[in-house]
Amino acid sequence: MNTYKLAIVGATGLVGRTILKVLEEKNFNNFEYTLFSSSKSAGTKLKFMNENYTVKELKENSFDEHFDFAIFSAGAETAKKFAPIVASKNCIVVDNSSAFRMDDDVPLIVPEVNFEDIINHKNIIANPNCSTIQAVIVLKPLDDKFKIKRIVYSTYQAVSGAGKLGLEDLENGRINLPKPLIKFSHPIYDNCLPQIDIFLINGYSKEEMKMINETRKILGHPFLPITATCVRVPVSNCHGESINIEFENDFSIEEITDILKSSPGIIVLDNINNEEYPFNTIVNGHDEVFVGRIRKDFSRKNCLNLWVVADNLRKGAGTNAVQIVEKLIKSF
């Protein structure tokens, strides 16, 4: 068995720690690991793979020693600065930030959906946005069968998507601590915030435009009509999405359900008579994307409504990155 050298950049953050947890669960013991962070978190001690690791500070010469893979989860600015340096050392970078997602020379990969696109990588592979990943896993097999004509996204996104500070704002509100907000512009506890990040010129937030543009790139439909409204909700973890899909071709609910049940990475939970459908406490900790509330939209021809929930720290980030590395190794 070959041994590979894998670096985790941003190992102390929420996603970084999730990556470590996923690697432990998969028991990837044919790797030599090195953990990196910013200078602020360097020196942190982490127990991983039954060993004690000291997190190192990420520097420009950190990759002078050869690595086979590096998973980045340290933000766009760090990725823009360091990923090209690492890639130039013949190390494959899987980046979880937004830095390279819409770069034409960088494949944007969800293994269950478009792993074949990875062939064109130049040692940098982008991990999509968390809310996009769970959507396209469901959309791809339906597009293959019925051909998608239009998509309407409405998302209900957990505060863990905003990192540790988002979780702290939620917890401070829950226990009614008189602390200033540290992540959100308005209290998240007991509120739904219809602005996840900055608004762009067209009145859409960056998050909404990420979903639109990334979906088009991953599905290979550059001009597909898509609209999105992304909302932050007072939930710790797991994103929910209401997805309305218009198809070119007619369908039955039985066909939709059968396709989703037979597609990789999807669990159908849809029994309205027993009030069984996906929600956060069921999905939390799982790598699959859960789908329910499957029903026709009778207001428009060939339209479908779905409710889609996934763990945004796992399949929406850490697990997807690890799966990319896993499939790369199998393809060698």
C-alpha cells in the first residue's frame, strides 16, 4: 500500500476539525499528516489518529518538503496566496474557499456529480459552496433524466456556516448574554436573517450568486435560469433548502423518487402520512444528502418541489474534500 503525505491547512477551524474527524472515521492510516494554521492558532495541540499533533504555522516555505495532497480550509485570501505556491511544488490542493471556484482553469468538483471534470486540474481543485453541494447531488440525476429548464432556490442556512463566531452569536442570544454581536449584523437568535453576506450590485448576496454560478458550472449549463434567496436561520448545524425545479420533460413522482433512491449520496425520507421528512437533528453527523416533501408544483407545467437537508460541515465542506482526495488516489 502506498503512503501519501497530506497537509490540512486551517486544521483548528470548524471545517478543519471536521476534516480530521472524517479522516479518522475513514481510517486513512496510509497517510503522513501535517496540520497547519495561521500564526494565531499555531502551537495548538490536537489529538488525531490516536496521536498528538502540534499545529504548525503556515508559511511560504512550509511546502518545501514534498506533500502529495493539501486540503485548504483557511479562507479565500489564504488560499489565493498559498495555494499556487503549494501547487507549484507538485502537490494537489483541494481548496474549500471561494478563491478558485469560478476560475475556468480550476475544476469545481462534487465526486458523485462531476468527478470526470477533475482530469483537467492543474494541481488546484475547488470544493463548492456548502449549499451548492447538497443541491447538485440531487439535481444531477434528475437533470440527466428530465432536463432541467429552471431552478428556484430558497435556503435555510445554519450558523455553523458562518464559523465559530456565528455559533457564539447564536449561543449568546440563547442564554441572553448582554454581549455585542461578533459575527452577524443583527441578532440571529429568534430571527431569520435574509442576508448571509454582502449584497452585490444586482441586489443579490454573494451567497446567492455563488449558488447560481456554481450550479451552472457543475451541471455544465452555463446559461441555465436560476434564482436564489439565501437565509441564515437560528439553527446550529445543517442547511435546509426548498428547491423548485422546472423540467423540459414530464415526470411522475414515482419516477423522481426511484431515481433519487438509486443515486449515490442521497437518502430519501418522504412519508408525509407519518410526518417523516428530513430535518436537522436527523441529518446532523451524516455524509448523505436527505430529500423529502417530494411533490409536484401544480402552478406550472413540469415543475417539482423538493426539501433537501445536509450537514454543511461534513458533506457541505469537509467530507466532500476528503472524498475528492480519496477518489484521486483510486484513479491513480
